[in-house]
Amino acid sequence: MRKFLNSIAEWENRYLTVPVILGIAVLLGLLLTLCHCIFLFDVYRDVGNCYATFTRIFAEGGFLEGLNPSLPVMQIAVAGTVSFVTGFEPLRVLIFTGGIFYLLTAFPLYFLQKHFVSPRLAAWGVLAYILAPKVIRFSLTALPEPARNFFLVTAVLAVLLLFDRPTIWKTFLLGAALAGFTLSRSEGIAVSCMILVALAICLFLQTMKSDAWKAAKNALLYPFFAFVFFLLLLTPRLYTNSLQTGYPTPDARLNRYIHRYLTPSVPLRDFSSTPTRHTDLSTVVHRREIPAGKRLSRQLTQFIRGSYEIYLALAVAGLFAGLSASGIRRRFLHDWKPATDLRKHRLEYSFLATVILMHAIVYWPVNPAYRYYTFCVPLLMLLTMTGVDFCWAVLRKYRLEQLLVPAFLILSAAQIHNGFDSILNQEKRHRQAGQWIAERFTPADRKLRILNYNGYVIYWVNGKIVNPYYEGPPLLPEYASEFDVAILEPDDTGRIEILRSRADVTEVETPYGDVVTVFRQVAP
């Protein structure tokens, strides 16, 4: 058995070169993407309410309406364009678009890791990223996370390249990456501005002792150019949102905060007399009174959740190995050295930690979902692989390295199985309920008008939503009119009771009462 395992280890060293490992990672990622495109028919609430529905609106020719001012539009625009040109079903294209960004992240991630660890270890890190369940689950289900991860990793790589040797072209790469990041996730605008400030501070500290004038020049010049490129690439989005909402923001959900705290003299646009409403009319900023300890606990829980525990444990091991390298060599690993030198890359590691802290600050006032923290998987991968290298050295010392081969195969299979949770445990009755509603109620001469309060079902109905915008003054169930059907989640008892009390609305019996409650508006 030992001979067999030794032969596997020799085969791995001889044939699994860096290009081969990267090729395996990309092929596995492509296979996972295609599986989700073909077999996934369930959607997250936000996908049904927002991303898939607005991709469909865009693909049907409603370009301005599809680029909803209150949503991150990167994947909607890309998938909507492809669906418009090819005629392919919008949700399939949106899943595939997320898969492409998921695969593209492998390339900046490889070069980011190679800045710290060996090319071989960096390639294995790319494969670990592709197989991470948390990444698979939220990259291949039509959510905006994969585009965010790609642009954020690219932005971090651009900053590290600027640390090495700042040039104007690198500032353009950084500006473009930050613009893509902002268009992919709404918090991108705040984090991008903080990244530019952090870049200025780091460039100044880098050469302050040797040349204070050069340090000041670098700290001002390169972040300024990056900001200019960033702003120029965001201008089309800022301009269209300004025309529609009165505020030049990439996401209209920011408007009420700006109005409340910065520009109370600039009124929020009132869309009550128009068929489409884009921004919240309320100036009230709701604050939840949550103790700081509970907020911190929630942040840490969401950071760790999603089968990230093994990766995080290895990252902690890598951090320990880097900080305690001399003590480890002195005590039991005499010829060993860590995969990365934390002291040599002190500035870079400090910046990476700061980027994670920036997100934690932005998420502090809200209740973050654990998918928000998928970006930590690639950003901390260099520490994770440093931990892998350290564990490998320990196993070799005690002649247990052969255990790593079966452990790797078992863990990889478990990772993929875990990542397939969205397919294996999907609720097929959502789609069936939506199709049943569409077939039974859609008029012959127009689209079905829907009052929507059920994000899991709405996409499959394929009608015209009369309260379509994710953020904005919703049509309240007390006053909503001019709809054919209202769809609600069965546990939405408050709205259900309101609709039941209306004389012009009647409840419809449905064979899918476990996933949707349906009402019709009837003539008074």
C-alpha cells in the first residue's frame, strides 16, 4: 500500500504541472457551470425578485427598465445582452454568465497568489477555489457574487502591482476593476473609495523613509488617476440614474441616505404618477437597535458559514506558520521554511486584512447574508495554501504524507457534492406553481399583470409585474389595483389577511398552496 501511494505521489509531481492543474481547475469549473445551467430550476428570492426577472425584461427589449436604478447591473446587462441576441432563456444565460465570472476569477487569483507563494502552490489554490462549496453555491445560482469576486480580486491584484512598480496603466486596471466591482455589488462604491484611500496611505508609507517627496507624489498621483478612470467608467450609470432618480449614484438605494445626511435640500424624486417607480420616497433611515456584541457575532458567523471551516482552519494554520516560522524551525521542522514570508510582505498582508475590514464596516449596520463573504475565499487563499504547505511538511516529518492523497480525493468529492446542494435540494414546485398560474390566468391579448410578493415563483409566471422594483415605494396590498393576480408566500400572513379583507379581491384555490397563495382581482 505504501508503495502504491508513493507511486501516486511521484506521478503527481511528474505529470501534474502548473498548466495541467490550472487546466483541471478550469475544466471542473466549466463542468459545474454547465450542470447548473442544465439542471437548476429553483431560484433564490433575490434572483426571482430582481436579477433573473430584470434580465428577462432587458432581453425582451426593455433595456432602460431592465437596468433598474436600484440594483447592481453588471450581470443583468451581460446576460440580458446575450439573451437578447441569442434568444436563449434569460435564467440559463444568467447562470452561465455567473459561471464565466467564476471561471475568470481563477486567472487574477493565480497571479495574486503567485505574488506570495510558488506557482505550483498557487495553481493548487486556484483548484481549491473552484471546489469551494461556498463559492460554487453562490457563483452558479444567478446571484451577483461571482462578478463581484472577479473584479475585487482583480482590483487587489492591481494594488499589489502598484506596490511593486506604480505605472499609469496599472491605475487604469485598478480603476476598471473598481468600476466593475461597483456595478456588480452595491457596496462596491463605498469599498472602492476606501481602497483608493488605503492605496494612497500604503504608497506613502512604502517610500516615506527613503524619499519623502517621492512618497507624497506617489500617494497623490496614482490613486488620483485610478479614481479618474474609475469615475469615467461609472459615468454612464451615474448619468442615467441621475436622470431617473435625481441622484448620480450607482444604486438608488443610496439616495435616501445621501438625502438624509448630506443633501437634505435635494428632494427625492416622486414617481407616484408614473408607471415605473425607481426610488424610495421615504426619507426615514431605519436603524435597528442591535447590541454591538450581537452584530459582531453575526458578522463572524456569516464569515465562517457555508462549509468554509476547513479553508479557514488551514488559513489560520498558514498564519500561525508564517508568524512562528523561526520557532517551528528551532523546535521540530529544522529544514522547513514557510510558503510565504509574512514579514517580507507585511504591507501586502496589511492591505488584504484592511479590504476584509472595509467590508465588515460596510456590513456592520445591516444583517449580512453569508454569501456576502464569498470574496474571503479567494482573498485568503494564499494563507490557506500556506497552511496546506505547513500541514504537508508536518505529515512528511512523521511519514504520513501518503494520507494526503486519499484525503484530497475524499475532500474534493465532498466539496463538489456540498456545492451541488442547490441542485440536489431544489424545490421544483416553485416552477410548477408559476407555470400553473401563467397557463390558467394569462389573457390571450396581453401579458398577465402580477402583484408580486413571492420571489420564488414570480420568474416562472413570466408576466408584467405591477410592483416591479426591488427598492422603491411598493404597491401596498391595501391600495394595489390594476392587477390580474397577486402571488404571495404562504407564511406572509399580514398581506394575505389584508387581501382577504378586500371586496374586489378573491382568493384562488391552487394545488400548490404549500409554495404560493394566489388572489385574483375581480370587478366590483
